Amino acid sequence: MDNFDIVIIGGGPAGMAAAITAHQEGIENLLIIERDDSLGGILRQCIHNGFGLHKFKEELTGPEYALKYEKKVKELNIPYILNTMVTDISEDKTITATSSERGIFQIKAKSIILAMGCRERAKGALNIAGSRPAGIYSAGTAQKFVNMKGYLPGKDIVILGSGDIGLIMARRMTLEGAKVHAVCEIMPYSGGLARNIQQCLKDFDIPLKLSHTVIEIHGKERVEGVTIAKVDEKRNPIPETKEYIPCDTLLLSVGLIPENELSKGAGIKLSNATSGAVVDQKRQTSVEGIFACGNVLHVHDLVDYVSDEGEIAGKSAAEYVLNSKTRNESLIKIETDGKIRYTVPQYITEKENTKIYFRVDNIYNNKKIILRSNSNIKTFKKQKLLPGEMETITVPLEFLDAESIYIGLEDL
Amino acid sequence: MYDVAIIGAGVVGAMISRTLARYNLKICVIEKSNDVATGATKANSAIVHAGFDAPVGTLKAKLNVKGSKMMEDIARELGVKYKKNGSLVIGFCEEDLNEIKKLYKRGIENGVENLSILGKEEINKLEPNLAENVLYALYAPTGAIICPYELAIAALGNAMDNGVGFIRNFEVKSIKKFDGFFTITNGEKEIKTKYIVNSAGLYADNIAKMVGDNSFEIHPRRGEYILFDKECRGIVKQTIFRTPTKMGKGILLTPTVDENILLGPTSVDISDKENKSTTAEGFFHIISQGRENLPSLPLNKNITSFCGLRAVGDKGDFIINSFENNFINVAGIESPGLSASPAIAEMVKDILIENGLSMTLKENFNPIRKSMSYFADASIEEKNQIIKKDNSFGKIICRCEKITLGEILEAIRTNPKPYDLDGVKRRTRSQMGRCQGGFCSPYIVDILAEELNIPYIEVTKSGKNSVINIKKLKEVNGNG
Ligand SMILES: Cc1cc2nc3c(=O)[nH]c(=O)nc-3n(C[C@H](O)[C@H](O)[C@H](O)COP(=O)(O)OP(=O)(O)OC[C@H]3O[C@@H](n4cnc5c(N)ncnc54)[C@H](O)[C@@H]3O)c2cc1C
Ligand SMILES: Cc1cc2nc3c(=O)[nH]c(=O)nc-3n(C[C@H](O)[C@H](O)[C@H](O)COP(=O)(O)OP(=O)(O)OC[C@H]3O[C@@H](n4cnc5c(N)ncnc54)[C@H](O)[C@@H]3O)c2cc1C
């Protein structure tokens, strides 16, 4: 069995950033395993602009952003294998993978970095009544048809869910000559980025119907229409508001789920709020020596943060391998009020500079974010907080002499 | 000229074709859709019933008990997944217990073996997750589960390997009777045959009327289901029925042979034979009864829902008879039709012989079909042997179910060949996992287009107008 210091599972932006950083920290015996036929991850199909504003101060397309990292990986001669899918990892860090060239094989790592990204929530989970004809796709699948294969999956479109991919596909399909009749969002707010709502819907006069959902799908062979309705506060459809929209396609953009099947196999503890691993500030999971970053850890809306997180995981894994450092068991828990839906990391194990990423559970106006530990309090004013946009705050070092830190929202 | 034309490629038609394939006969199976197993056969509870349910003396009872005894061997020959997981009819109160006792008695009269009535403790041992207030159960260790479309595909495939013809996308519109033979037409083409077996499911009454047999009617009864992620495996191990009441049989709960958990069916009479819609009321009913049986049911783990239509006859029993000598009805085959299908096929063969069709056994009939899941079931060493010979078995296409290119190609090249995405799905389980084809379907479209030698744009979900894409936009150097 081959042995590696660090094996990185997934060659998207998270995995590449992790590998580059680990290499820069002095690890040469490392390997990226990617199941697709090229590095780049989901960015390969995101041909629109808007990537890299934070990290490179320029607007790049997805493939351009990915290429910057891919070049670096190649420059540094970081070993990677493509067309190889990891099918199992165990707690002792044995990795089982499959490829055409090598068949099913195992390798062993001192440290593993999980960077498998996320997948889209499928229709099944929604239990929409009606028939199940052709013409129902997740937005990412439609994106693959259009951008990677060069085919238009439909011409009269209704989109359910206002996640970013759905918004981006509303614009893409419109530009390709299709008509997007409506984007229905069951919540009273959109989970997508404000900039995407402006640039992908408003600029094209595509109606965003908040507090609306699709209650029935019609059509035998191909979708012929959908019935939509407004929902009440409990998200139950209001019958009087039913409306039939003829269309040939229903796109679903109803959420992304971190791809953690492998993590479960290794016994890694997952968070209900993020569906990703529970991690400390080093992005170390509950299994020592296994780290996680990017969308497999929690769903990001900006790739720049994904890269940052990859760097943290790469640095921590290198540190773990070089210093054979075991985890510091004294932890500082990060507690939240319910309004802050989750934080990453969920706990802190060492007194070091720590940035906390978090999301809120609703739209909030004119609030202050309160950070508290023992008698220390710090507040940050916020005019607007949106569930679709990740927030960050940096914890001052003196806050870390405590058993727990609290983050919450209060009125200004 | 065919000796026998079987109309309808559901599990019943498929099993009949395989039984008749043992003989020196010229046989075809005629199907209106793009594939085998697209009717009731693809959407049912997938249970091989023990046989305590049907009233004593009915065809349903006899054929169920006989069929379920034959099923295990047939599944082995055809390489179809089958599991004798046992079943429980659970009761919550004294009234239920009385009903359970009746079922017990009926089961014994029907010839079901090893039935017993269990109390709470024994139930707990078998199924620790059932609701606290489940007090009684009828236990039938001979109850089993099978994959119904896999069975139909394999049975027809094996029949084809032994010489049977499969004519699809042929909707029988009229039948003309001549001296000693029929012509069957779809309005364009004609098929000549000496005997007809009418196993057209919901449309068996329409087909019978084409030859002047107006003796029965079939109407559809909707049955909706919700399917749960494999992660729920083990939450129940046997098939769990509720005690039947005046309100019907209620919602059952069962593992499938692929380790998902299936909940359903609802039971609502409808009039449109084409209406396979699920309903909000149906979901509500399934979930609320499901939770009564199994309070820990993880509702967020459901991955899909679907609906099947029972072909309910107006005679209260299966309608298996001959209208004149050479036209045989196999109609009203509602539950337990899947379980009974091997015995139904035998019965049809006997009727044909009785009605003057002479048949001699083929010398070279091969009852064995390679299992569709042989690769998935192989050990790592065996898999590596296979990959060494053909490296497409090392390329995973469906990441949820871990189905490889090799398995998909082999399915596309094996009788009866799939022509569409759903056909590939039913043969390989690709697109059936938690992402429901979101990731792999664009690739499978590629594979189908290449194998069938048709443009990408012409690949469909399930034949006819169920197109996936509507327009070619541009040449992309799409490697993806
Ligand atoms: C459709 C879409 C549009 C977006 N639009 C924007 C935008 O406009 N601007 C912006 O800044 N951000 C955007 N984002 C966010 C950002 O691009 C993503 O968050 C980022 O790409 C995630 O990176 P990742 O490396 O975590 O995951 P991914 O890019 O998904 O990479 C994961 C990689 O792991 C591989 N993998 C998974 N499992 C295995 C396995 N078992 N074995 C081997 N390999 C495996 C996958 O093939 C993949 O290459 C968008 C995201 C999506 C999904
Ligand atoms: C909700 C539900 C639950 C069930 N649960 C169970 C169970 O757990 N156990 C069990 O044993 N049984 C069960 N059954 C019963 C079982 O599914 C059926 O008995 C069995 O599938 C019937 O098979 P078939 O071949 O008769 O019909 P089908 O599978 O419906 O096949 C009939 C075929 O005829 C074709 N056809 C129709 N008209 C024409 C035409 N004009 N020309 C050409 N072709 C035509 C159709 O396209 C179709 O493919 C259940 C049924 C339902 C609906």
C-alpha cells in the first residue's frame, strides 16, 4: 500500500488551495484525488463572472479562477490523480479508491483533507404532487447541459427555489433564448446573494415570487405546466392563490448539501445545522488528522472564502504531520442564539487568531452582533443580515481565556 | 406467423413469455411503451406475499401460494435479487387481534407454512423500532421481497435469449379474427398470430373488447409511495403490514432488496388509466400512518415518491380464462399479481395446451441469466479481475449508487436493451440514489446516444416525447 503524508480528496478550489498551502508549509509527499477528468471542481461549469472579487480584486469566471490554482498546483509539481473516485475512508486513514487504470486500490495517509464539495438537493426530498415527466432538473444539472454539453434543456421555465445556482441559471437560460416565467421561493426571503437577485432576475424582468411554492407538476411525457401557490406562515399552500403556469421545464434550486457520505464512513461527527463535519479553528474534524474545507464543510456562496478555508486546512494538516501534534483537549465552545444558525468553526482548541464564519436564519435589519466571553463584550453594527450571505467576525485573543464564547444578535 | 403473441410486457407477460420459451414455439411480446416493466410492474410494493390474505378458494389465493413457493428458484435462475425477510401484520388492540386470528386461520387453509401469532416481547425482538403500542402480530416467515421490474426485465431477457421476440412501441389498436389466426395492428403494422395472450394490465378490457369479449371491466386504483434513503436500512427488517380494517389495508412499511425503505401504498379509485400523479393528501396519509407504525421514521430522508395503478377487475378475483379457444385473458391482475406471476404463467401454459396448442420442449433452453448486479455483488479481488479485462468497470458514473461505465454499457447491450434513461435506471440503479440522477444523467445521455447511435438531443427519459433537451446550442469542447 502506498503511503502519503497528506491525501486531499477533491480537486476543486478547496482541495487545490489546501494542497498548495500544505506544499508551501513543507509537505512534498502529498496527493490530490479527483474523480472528474480535470481539476477545478464545480467552477468548471460556472462560466459566469463574479469569482475572485475578494481574493484577487478582479472579476473572474469560474474556470478562470480555477485555472489560477490549477497552474500553481502544476508549477509546484503537486501530485494529483484524475478520474479516480474515493469510495471509502476509514478512521485509521486508509483510503479506498477506484479508477479505470488502477482498479480498486487502497492508500494510507498520515492526514486527510476532505474537499469533496456539495451536491444539490433533489426533487424527491420535496414530495411535490403530480406526475414525473421529463423536464424536471436540478439547476446544476441544467447548468451542465447548457455549459458543458451545449444543449438547452427547455424553453419555458419555472424555477423553484432561489438559491444562487437557480438565479444564475435563470439568467443563463434567458440569454440562451428561453423564457423564465417565475422563480418561486417558499421562504419570505431569498437564500441567494443580493447581487445575483439584481443581476440575474431584476435586470431581466424575471418575477421573484417570495412565499410561493410549486404544489403540482403536470404533463405525461414532458412537463406541460406547474401549479404554484402562495404559502402561509407555516409554509402551507393557500388554495385560493393557486395559479397554473404552462411550461416545459421545472428547475429546482432548493439547496445544496455537503457531500459527506465518505465522512460518515470514517465516523466523523457531523453537524445538523451545516450537514458538514464539526470542526475546530484548524478545520480538524472529530477524527484526529482528518481536516475538512470548502463546500463539504458548509455551503459557501463565495469561492474566495472556500480558498481561505482550504488554506487553513492545508496549513493545519501540514502542522499536524510535521509536529505530529495531537489535539489540545481543552476546548472553547462557541455558543449562539437561534438567530445565528451556525458557526464554523464550532469550537476552538487553541489561543490563536480565529475568524468565525456564520449564517443567520432570517432577514434582520439594524442589529448588532454581540460577541461575549466571560466579562469581555464586543459588538459589531449591521444594517442588514441575510441568510444567503455568510458573515465573519474575528475573535480578539483575550476572548479565548474562557470555556465558551457566545455570539448573538440584538437590536440596535 | 407467430404461434403466440403476448400483449403487454409487464411482469405477467414477461413471465408467461419465459415459461413458453421452453417450448418449440414462435412467440412475441408486444408492448406499447418503449420498454418492459413500465406499467404496474414498475410501481408496486415489491412483496412476494406469503398468501394468507386472499379468500380461501380464489385464484388469487391458489396462485399466490404456489407462485411464492416457485419464486426463490426462479429468482436464482434469473439472477434477480430476492430476500425472504418475513412479514408481520401488526395489531394495536383486541379487535385487531381477532382479525389477525382470522388471517392466521385463512393462511393455514391457503397452505401458507410456519405462520404464528406473536406477542409484544417477540415482536420487540424482531422489530425493536415499532411503536410502543403494537401488541400483536401475525408472523409469516415465508414472506419475501423482490425487485419487480428487475424480475420482469430478467424474465423477458431470458425469454429473448431463448428466441422470443420483443416488439415495443407497438400499441395494439385493433385485432381481426380470421380462420385459425388473428392479425394485430397498431394502425401501421400488422402482426399475425395463432394465439393471443392478453396481459395488457389496465387495458386488458380494451384488448378483450377488440375480439368481442365484453365480459369484464378494469378500472384503475391509485397507490402512492414514498421511498427513503439507504441510510435508513435496518430501521425495519421484515415487511410490516397493518391489520386490515373496513377502511382498507393501510400503509405498509418494508425494506426493499436494494436496502431502501418503502412506505405506501394509498388506495384510491380513480377513472383515468393514465393518471399516475401523486397527491398531497396521499403523502399526508402515508406519512401519518407510517409514523403510527414507526415513530422514529426519519422524514427528511425520503428520496423520491411515485404512484402505481392497480388494474382492478370487476369480478373480485383474477380473470384468467379463454374467450374462444385461442384468445386467453390474464386480466384484473392486481395484488398479489407479482407474487403469483410464476404460477399464472404455468396456468396460462396449461390453458394453451388444453386449447389445442401443441408444444414440445426445446432441447437447448437455457434458464440461466447473468445477474444484473454481478459486478456490484463481487468481491474486490473479483472486481479487479473484471476491471483488468475491461477498464470501463473502473469508471464510476453514478456516484450515489457507485455504478460504473462498464455496468451501464453491459446493460445497454443486454436483452431487452434499454432505449432511454429510465430503462438504464431500472437495469443498473444509476440515477436511483440520493441525487436522483442530478449528477450522472448528462453523462448517461452521452453513453446512450453513442451506443444507440442517435444524436444527443434524441435521447429521452422514457420514450416518445419525453425528451431531455430541446435544442442544440453550440459545439462545446465539452469534456465534462
Ligand atoms: C453552481 C454554482 C455557482 C456558484 N457561483 C458562484 C459565484 O458566482 N461566485 C462565487 O464566488 N462563488 C460561486 N459559487 C461558490 C463556489 O464556487 C463554490 O462554493 C466552490 O467552488 C466550492 O469549492 P469546493 O472545492 O469546496 O467544492 P467543488 O468545487 O464542488 O469541488 C469538489 C471536488 O471534489 C471532487 N470529489 C467529490 N467527491 C469525491 C470523491 N469521492 N473522490 C474524488 N473526488 C471527489 C469533485 O469532483 C469536485 O471536483 C458557486 C457554486 C455553485 C455550486
Ligand atoms: C400499488 C400497487 C401495489 C402492489 N403491490 C404488490 C405486491 O406487493 N405484491 C404483489 O404480488 N403484487 C403487487 N401488486 C400487483 C402487481 O404489481 C401486479 O399484479 C403486476 O405488476 C401486474 O403485472 P401485469 O404484467 O399484469 O401488468 P403491467 O405491469 O401493468 O403490464 C401491462 C402492460 O401492458 C401494456 N399495454 C397496455 N395496453 C396495451 C396495448 N394496447 N398494446 C400494447 N401493450 C399494452 C402496458 O404498457 C404495460 O406495460 C401491486 C400493484 C399496485 C398497483
